Amino acid sequence: MIGAITGSAYVLVFAVLSPVIAVASMLDARRSARRLARADAARFDEECRAYERLVEESQREERAERDSRVPTRGMAHVTASGTPEVVRLGVARQLSSRAPDMPVSVPTARVADRERSHALLERARWHPALPVVVPRGALEVRGSGPAAHAMRERLLLEVGVSVLPSHDAAAQRPPEEPCTVIEVTSVSRMSVARPGAATVQGRPDLWSALERDRHLLALDQHSEHLPERVAWRELASLDAVGSGIPLGRDEAGTFVIDPCADGPHLLVGGTTGSGKSEFLRTLVLGWAHRSSPAELALLFVDFKGGASFLDLDTLPHALEVITDLDEATAARALSSLRAEIRRRERWLRDRGARDVRDSTAGLGRLVIVIDEYAALLASLPDLHGVIIDCAARGRSLGIHLVLCTQHPTSAVRDAIAANCAIRVSFRITDDADAAFLGAGLAPRLRALPRGRALVSDAQGLHEVQTALIDDTSITAVRDRWRSVPGGASPWVPPLPEQVTLADLERQADLERQAGLEGQAEREEPASRHTVPEADAAPAGWVFGLEDRPERQQRALARWIPRRDGPLAVLGSAGSGRTGALAAVADAATRGGCPVTVLDDDWADAMATVRALATGQPGRMLLVADDFDALVRRAGDDRVEFLRLWDDASSAVGNAGGSVAVALAPAQAQYAIIEGRFTSTLELRGARPAAGPTAARTSDVDDRPQPGRGYWQGAVVQVVMAPALPSPTRPPITTVHLDTARPLVVIARQPRRIAEALARAHPDAVVLSASEAAAQPPGGGTVALEPRVLMGDVEAWTTQWSALQTLRRTCRILLIGVDAPDVRSLLGIREQPPPLGTRVPELWLVDPEEPVVRARWALLEPSTST
């Protein structure tokens, strides 16, 4: 019918093809659905595997957390003090308290996907092997096989546990006394029924014969008569123990160690809360009690926040407390230790002494106490080499290390541990960590109460109840040595927040006294500039103080142009980059070198650079602040400006001067710096805080005060200096109405210029461009009449021949005209100089002269023209 109505045979073709199109669409839809189903299934499978990994990780963490609460093999403290309230029986499948959320979603209604999701959720809910713990007290063990017998024997060795032999005895017990029933059916199966709780099925923890014997040995060797608390001030004969340091009490009475004779280094291990930090405090106070500040210096490194040694830093022996809260200070102080090693070696060599104990040495001992040694290396891994050097050479140089960590076996490498002859271990639950003290001591170490330690020294193994110090003891030791001067510090203090010229003068005096004067002159120049010695500044320009902890000294921060080349100061907003330029400029001025500062106005800056590049500049320091902003303002003239800058820099350098700029540390600026500035001063924000320089980077980036930065690999603080001199502005020609010859004006708005001219100079004759062309001067020259020939760009373009004739004898002013129009009207190829923005400027062309900038008082009241 449609074919009859439309009268077209094509309709019949579509009618025939319609079923084919419908079938093809249906098949394509099915193919697309299968493709999406496969993609969804793959995504679902990947999410399931990711969730399985997450569950496994969560279950490992939960197992470790539960295991840390009770001994791994059910062994508790031998004494009642500090004994856990529960005892471990084994492991069992239990509900997890840390099951992660299920991130997967079922993409289809397939039964297999739903079943897999349910299985994953069920696996996450139930941990396969969590410790089974029960309260200490009466326990009933049921079973008649070897496994039940082994469980009874194991529980008989637990503190605070009574084992009932059978259910008959339990039946005779009053009902108000609850009892946990443990039924052991095999070495891998048991059930635990607690009163009021569901029965738990699990696997028992059974001791081997070796574990049982070790535990019995720990019970036999335990010193029950040792007190649970010992006060340091009550230790007998503190001054009668020779050169030893009193630490507490053992079976023989007051226990002392002698690091100078038996050490030199100490390694301390133990779990959190076992008494390690208190031991360090006792050791430090005892050592300070025995030695004067001239004989002993203490450096505290506490990577637990710094609370362990806060009150001990008042001792006259204390140098500094370094914490993880200020990694930059930590890196700086500890990196000075390598220089301290070299200093002590030179000291002993110069005095002919082989050891710090020689009578001719006269060198005090340095004790470095590090709490949480593993955390220190994790934050500052580069310091491991310094610690190895101290451990290897400390005995003869009088350097002692006291390393304290929770995991001494894994955290302390063999190169260091081999030199730690005195080892102290508090409670340790991991057999691997206990190995640093000796084989077979793990059961005994697990049974130690808080404050109890096993100490291994040259005399053997001792069980010691370490003493506790108090404020009275610290005050007594501090007063004991109050009037005794201390020895020299192994490093100089950090740079001050502000540096003045007086600080630079004092540092210069110190360098002269140390014979460092003239060092800069002896260094080979690395710059591309070669200048006569008489025209250069051989000693450079001092702009701040350098921190050189690796040399145990400060130094004057010098920029030597003939050696270092052009200078770029990089820094973010507020970092003090302008102040750094001012400091360099002030140093140059005090050194007798003139300073030229580029104006921030683009036109003035371009004119100054062009004059230096094309002229014969004398010795000077060319300074440009916000150099990157100046380049951006150059726009299309950027390439030309940088070319002229390079020429000016070379010309100034050849005359004995140099250039210095400041710019922001954006990625785009490095193309400007590279190859153009051979030395950089990097202030805050100039480099990322990552990698091995992260700690030193934070010393700059985390400081709020301006002027802190890097110079030639060292941290520097720029001196406070007067502000930069006023910018140098090039001279600009002033236009005056000349009655001796016509003045040609090409303006964007000639009518407004004519009105202003009529008000300022009523006697002036204003002619249009067409009138000027219609009245050609006789004899081929323009008549000398007081006239102004004025028109816009279009008018003078039509009178181009007349304009070229006028150009030979008349001044031409171009006001508000674009640079391309200037080049077209004047028939020149060079780009006209940019115009300033502070006051209305124009272009001026004198006969047979290039285009220059000019000012006309007529335009200054209105900037719209």
C-alpha cells in the first residue's frame, strides 16, 4: 500500500530487508550483552581476588595482634607481678573482629556469583586460627590420650593455674565456682567450654620436651629474692664502685658495668613497656655521676617523641636532645659525627696518643644514646654508615653507642652488633629477637617482669632488677658538676634565624684566625668569563653564612662571579629571594662595584639591556628581580629580550662584573636558567622534599623565616641587608613643539590630539595629511612654518609618498599606533622599542635616526590617547 501511495519501488526493497535488519539487530544486541557479561564477570573475579588478599592480610594482622597479648606458646611470667590474666590453650576458628568490608558486587543473577560472594563474606567473618585464651584459675582437662596428658603437664607449669585431674573432681566442686573444661581428643583437636560461653573447637598448643625443659630451667634460675623495685639513690656505695656504673641489683648486691673497659658499646632490647627507656635514664645518670662534663658529653636521640630524656637535658654533660619531630636537626647533628670521628683521629695523632685512655690524649668521651634505633634508621637511612663508623672506631676514639630497640636481631646489623660487647635484654616474646643475647634464653626472657633484665658482659650473664631514678637524683648530679666547665661541643650550633653584618664580620675574623683567608683566590675559576685579576672581585661577595655540619664549622657564603658565573636566586613567594638579591647587591656595593637594577617596567628594562648589549659597559653588577615576570611581559619579544640579555651578561662579565636575578621556581623557568645561570641559590620551595635530601630540604622548606636556602651543597642563611637600590631608568626624549619645522603626528585618535594641541598651543597650525600632501614644499623641502601635520594611520597610508618626503626633514610622532603599523608606515624592518606604561609614551623618529621612545607633556593629563 505504501508503495502504491508513494509510487516508489524503493519502498518494496525496505519491506523485503526489514526482517533481515530486525534479526541482525537482535543478534548484535545479544553479542553486546555477552561481551558486557564477560567484562562484568572479569571485573567481579578481580574484585573477589583483591578481597581475598585483603582478608588474608587482615587475618594476619589480627593473628599477630592476638599473639602479642599472650606468649606464643602459652608461657607466662614466672612471678605473679605482670602476669597476663589469661592463659593460651591453642588456636581455633573464631569470629573476626577486623573483617574488612565487602567491596565486590554481583554483576548478574548467576547463582555461582552469589555463592562466591557469600563464601567470601563467610571467610572474612571467621578467622581460621585465632588464639584460644581462658582466665587463669581452675581448669579441668578431660581426655585419656597422650595429647591430654601433655596439656595437663603444660598447664601445671603455668603461673596462677590449678589443673583438676578429671570430671569427677569437677563434680565435687561447688556450683558457684566456675571452671573451664578442656577436652583434648588428639594432638590436633580439642574443645574448650567456658561457663556461660559457647564451646570452641580448635587445635591445642602443646610443648615439646625441649620447651618444657627450658621453662623448668627458667623457673629454677629465677631469682625470687630480687626486689620488684630499686631506687637508684639507695644503691650502696655509688662512689665506691670504681670506674663502673651502678645500674641496679643482682644476686650479689649492687650491679655495675664498665663500658670503658668492657664495651665500648651497649645493645639494649625488649618489648614495649618492659623498662628499656627507664634503663637508659639510669645508665645515663650513673655515667654522668661518675664523670665530669669535661670527661663526658651526652647526645640523646629519642625517636619516640623526645619524652624519655626531657629532664636529663638539664645535665651539664648534655649536648642536645634529637627527636623524630625535627628530622632536619637530627640529620644535621648525626651527620656531624663523621666529622667528629675525623677530628678525634687528628687530635690523637697530633698528640702522639694511640688511644683515648693514653695520658697524653686529653680527650673526653662522647656517648650517643639512641632510643628506638630502628625508627631512626627508617627515617634517616643514610646515617647507617655513620653508625657503623662509630661502632668500628669508637673504642680508641672514646665514642660510645647505646642502641635501644624492640627488635635487636633484625634492626641491628652484624657490623654494629659485633662491637656491642655489653648486651641488655628485657622481656622479649619473640624467639628470633631473643637470639642476640644467646641461645636457649628465650623462655627465660619471656618470663621477665617489668624492669628486670638479663645483662651479658665480660663477667658473664646476670639477672638484674634495674634501678629507677627520680628528680632528686637528677638534681643532685646536676649540682655535683654545676661549676665544672664542659668540653668542646662536637658540632657548631644550627644557623640563627637571622644573620647580620656583625655576624659576618665575626665569622670573617674566625676564618682569618684559622688561616682560611685567601682560600677563595686559590680556587680555579669555573665561569665562562675570563677577566683580569685587577678588575675582578677575587674574594667574592659575601651574602650570608653557610652551615657545614659535615666539617663541624660554619663558613662565609661567597659568590665569586669569575668562578661561579651568573647567579639565579630561586624561591617561592615569601622565601626572601628579593632580600637575597639585596644582600648580594649590598656586598657588591661594599666591595666597590656599582649596581644596576633593572626596572620592573618592561620598556625601561628592555632599553637598559639593549644599551648594555650594544654599548661598552663598565664593571658592574646587573640585578633583575622577578626576572621570570619580566620575561613573561616581553610577550612576542621574549626571544629578542633573552638574546639581548645574554649579550649584556657577556659584556658585563668581560668588564669584570656579573649578573644576578631572582625568579619563582616554576618548571617553565628552568628553560630560562639552564645554560644562562651557572650558579643558583635555592630558597624555600625551590626543590622537592624527596629522596636522600629530604631531611635537608625540610630544614629549608619548613622554616618560616625568609633567607634560608641552599648554596653550593650547603644550607645557608642570607644576611639582612638594605633594600635594593632604585631601578636604573634610561633617559627618554621629551617632545617640544618646534616652530622651525613641521611636526608630523600619526595618531590613533588625531581629533583628540588636535583638541589638546589647540588648548595648549593656540598659535599652532594643524593640517591634515591630505592638506600636507596638497601643499608640497617649494624646492623639494617643506616650508618652515609653525605647523603640525596630523592624521591617523589610514590617512598617512594613503599619503605614503608625502610621508616619506616629510621623514627626511621633519620629526615624526606616532601616538597610540601598533608596532606593525609603525614598521609599515616608516618602511623599516626592525621592531620599535616597547613603550612604558607609567606615563603616556610615544614613538619619535628624527630625520635619518632610528625609532626611539619619547614623552610629550601634551599627553600626560590623559592616558586614553
